[in-house]
Amino acid sequence: MDDLAQSVDFCAVNNHQRTIIHIDIDCFYAQVEMIKNPALRHCPLGIQQKNIIVTSNYLAREYGIQKCMLVSEGLQLCPQLVLVRGEDLHDYRQVSAKITSLLHRFSPQVEKLGLDENFVDVTNLVAERLMESKGEESVDGYVYGDLNEKCECGCKKRLCIGSYIAGEMRSEICNVLGITSCAGITYNKLLAKLVCTIHKPNKQTTIFPCSSLALVSGLQNVRGIPGIGHRTHETLQLLGINSVTDLQNSNLASLQKALGNDLAIYIKKLSYGIDDSPVKQTGKPQSIGLEDGFRKICVESEVKDKLFTLLQRLLKLLFEDGRIPGSIRVTVRKYDSTQKHSHRTSRQCNIPASLFSSGACHNKNEPVSPKSNEKLMTLIMQLFHKMVDISKPFHLTLVGLAFTKFQERKTGKSSISSFLINDISVQSVLNFRSVSSEADKMEYSSIYQSPHISMEKSDLEPEPSPKKTRRDFVCSRSNVQFSSEEEDVPIRMMCEGPSGDSVDNALWADRGLESHNEQTVGIQTIPLVGSTSSGVTRKCPVDSQMSSCSSDTAHDVSNDIEFHCPHNVDADVFCALPHELKKELMHAWRIERNETSPISQSKKVTLCTKPKQTSIYQYLISNK
Ligand code: TTP
Ligand code: MG
């Protein structure tokens, strides 16, 4: 044992104070389909996205059907396998949201992980129940390892209560939604997630501190530790670290040299079952994107068609989300046939909020006007041309689009911004089946990801909900699948969390060939309307901004113009205002911004005079 190991007391009081429950829904997509069509309950059922079975019911698993298996393989194993298309994620997302909202009845601290997993911190609820408890120490469900926890911090009692709360949660989900799930109960997220998988389906498992080391050490490979992603794993392999025991015994200094201080300590702690990360309340994603993979596209018009179709899908998702994006990102994956190697690259630029204003926005089937659609496509193609020189031969295997830098539409009824914005904050329900016929014809698949999931701190690659058994399988699959003969891959949907963590369950889509040199994009925390973060100001007039694409991160155009239109304000209206009014409006806006923005408050920005009673700001308010 090295210094860190010696300095860690695994039964230290402060390690076990929390009670964390991890809930994972059984064969999620399959359960949703079986609810929609109960006849499917009696058949082996696979959920198909393009040529892959992304999950199956437990009956199908008895035939050896596994997640991410090729449809052809699945049918060989089980010819009577019933396949249901799972590309339209609408229903899964709806059920997922309902599950999370049910869990909120137990605690506000619910962190969504992917579509079918949630961490819930029930520490406070446990404390309440502890006061009413008569001191009995029984466990609801299974226990991993030793039940006779000797720790004196009181964790045993707390975790016993936690196990009953987990049972209540699962009953609630089952009673209300008819969905079964598994739960892991313990004192940190890492162990809760790991122990959750021990007894499945429709079961729950509690682990006490005395067995934590056994659980982590029992993993075959370090890659099985949620939080150790692809890149870290590669580095660890180079250091000769393969098993969890290798990592435990590794020299911390060498690890720090290879991975950096924080990550080295973080993963070393994980290898001992120590995870201090909090359950973060899930917010809206930082980016909403779709990608489409294919064998080969080498003609610009085909790229444009793909991007157009992606844009139409994405606009509907955006409409459903209800926020206004400040930036759009285009991604391509280029294949180099001489090197037999592909890599991703992305470009993004700011977009004017006026494209999404109510004047331009119609309904969920036509989320923006044809003019806005056209402008967006122009921007997208400009970004595309920055990455691909179409005067030379090119070979693409993936294109993607994502909206980022979101702003909420509502800024308060009486604010000048709400006057100018033309609010369209209707949270609609988007049904992909009602999408235009062109998009419907296409084989669609998307993986919706919920926010802040990546437990890995250094890897820039999209990191999924860390289901390692799946991931390992997926990697081997993708190696087979994506040679130069690669199959079409499903479109996937990605979201980046408020923390900037990017998540992506569809690893099977592009592992293997990828060199992971994707440029990192400027993911920022969702700015408050009127905050001082970049993207708040916009260049006027709109058209000049439309052409301002930047090469790698979103370009804030606010520095090089005479007037800045406040972000989220209709640029057309703003531009139409006379010079003096613009000035006055900006002044009032800044004051409001300084008053509302925590960032500004902390910085105490210089502007502090109140708007005049006769200002346009006051005038507009009083005249609304
Ligand atoms: P999982 O929780 O991994 O799988 P599951 O819920 O179907 O099965 P289990 O009982 O083992 O928990 O993933 C949740 C859903 O995510 C799954 O139903 C289908 C989808 N999914 C993908 O879209 N792509 C993938 O690669 C995987 C593994 C899952
Ligand atoms: Mg599941």
C-alpha cells in the first residue's frame, strides 16, 4: 500500500454519512414497448435501432440475446425474436421523465444518468425516519457481502432504512407506471451503481462499508469502474495497470505524472470504493444534438441532405425543450482511406435569437419559419465548408448537429426583454411519428442523454453512463463493425450537462475508428438572460452575424460592433430602433442585468444608476 492507501481509513466516519440509492430500470426500452403493447410480454422481444439490438426483454435474454448485438446474430440465436423499432425516443423520454419525477417525491436531490438510471440522495429522509425508528436493523432486499457491519458511525442503521426507502421507490414506480427496476443502496454513488447490478431484474441490493473493497476489487478490469473512461483506461494500460488491484497498488506519483494530480487521486480513490462526488440535481442539458453515421458520403449535396434532415429533427427537439440556443455546432467524421483512420472535427458559431422568435416560430411541426430554416442551413453549410474542402475528394462517415449556449425564453412579464422577445415558451410534446414524411422515411435512431453524467474527469471523449460490461462489449463490436466496410450506424442524440460533461451511450456508433481528436467545443453553463457571460450580446444587424462563423469555438462577436443587441432580444426590432433609443435601451438592460445576474452581483459591475422614469424601458413597461 502506498501513501494514499495508508492515509485512507475506509471505515472513517465521514465516509458513510450519506445514504444514496441508485435506481436502474429493467430492460427499459423493452418495458416501455411492452406497456404500449402488452401482447409483447409473452414474446422474446428485441428493440432495434438500425441493425443493432440495443436491448431486449428478459425472456429474450434467456436465448442469449445481449445488448448491442447485431440483429442478424440475435435472429440466429432466437428465430422467434420479435423486433420493435426503437429509433423514436419520444415515449422513452416521457417515461423517463415520469420516473425521475416520481423519485422527486422522496428527495429533491435526484441525478438522472442516461434515460433509465437515477441517483437519489436520501440522507435527509433517512435522518427523519431514524428519529422515528425503534432501532431494528433489518434490510429490505439482498445484501452484498457481510451484513454484520461493525462501523460505529451509525451507517448500518441508516443504510437499513435506506433499503426500505429504495423498496418504496421501486414499488411506487411499479404501481404508478407498471415498470420494474433494480436498486443499489449504500453511501456513495460509485458503490450504489456497482451494487445495483448484482441482483437483477426487479431486485435491490444493499452494501455496507465493510464489503466495499470486495465489491470494487471483484471487478475484472479497471475499465469496470464507472469514472474510468476510454482514454484513462488507455493510459492505465500503458502503465501496466489492468486490474483494480493493480490500480490500488500503483504508485501514486507515477499515476499523477501520467494523468494529472486530480484525476490520479480521483481514480485511485475509486479503486478503493471511495467516491465523494455529490448527487447533482439534474438540470436541462447544455447541448442538444443529433448525429447520423453512415458508410460513406463524398458528395456535398448528400451531406446537405443529411444535415437538413438532422436539422428538422433537431428543431423539433429544440421546440420541445423550450429554450433558445445561442450557438450551433456542426460535426463531421472524416475517413482517411490511406491511413485507415477516421477522426471527428467540429465547428460552431453563434446564431441570432430572432431565428427562434415567435414571429418565426409556428408549431411543433414547423418550429421555425422557412426563412429561419434557410438561414440556419446557410450557417451550417458555412461551418461544414470550414471543415471540408469540397474541391478535393472527401469521405465522411458521420455528420452531426448540436445546439448549445441555451437561454431561457422567459425573463419576466414586465421586463423589456419579454416585450422584445416574443415569447414562445410553450413546452410542447413532440411525437416523432408526426414528423414530416421525408424524415420519417429515414432510418432513425437517437440516443437521448441526460445531463452531467460523465464521472471521468479528464477524457474529452463523450462518456456514457458508465456501464462497463456494455461498454467493453460495445468496443469490441465496433472494432468489427467499423472497418472501411463499416455498416450504417444509428443516429444518436446527445446532450451535454450543465457541468459541461458530455455523455453518449451510443458508443457502438463510432468507437474503433475514431482517433478522439474531436475539438472540444465551448460548453458553458446555461447563462442567465442578461448575464455577463459571452453570447449575451449580439451583433446587429442579423445578417452580418450570420456569416460570422468561427473555426473552433463559438465566436463572441460582441467586441467588434457599434451596437450590441441584448441576447434573446429580437434583433430585427432592436435594429429598427433609432440610435438614441438603442443607447437608452442598452443602458436600462445593463442595469437590469446587473441587478439580476449573480455573476454581475458578485463582480459589482460599474453600472448602477437606475433607469430614468422617462426611459424607453419605463415607457414600455407602463404601456404593456
Ligand atoms: P441499460 O440500462 O443498459 O439497459 P436496459 O435497461 O435495457 O437493461 P437492464 O435491465 O440490463 O438495465 O440501458 C437503458 C436503455 O438504453 C436500454 O433499454 C436501451 C438503451 N440503450 C441504447 O440505446 N444503446 C445502448 O448501447 C445501450 C446499452 C442501451
Ligand atoms: Mg436499465
